[in-house]
Amino acid sequence: FVPLLVSKLVCVVTKKC
């Protein structure tokens, strides 16, 4: 589990970068 990776994924999926 990589929190940073998850955060980036959420960022891209929700388009809130």
C-alpha cells in the first residue's frame, strides 16, 4: 500500500490536482 500512489490516483480520477 502506497499512500502517495493512492493520492495521485485520486487526484487524477477526481481531476482535482
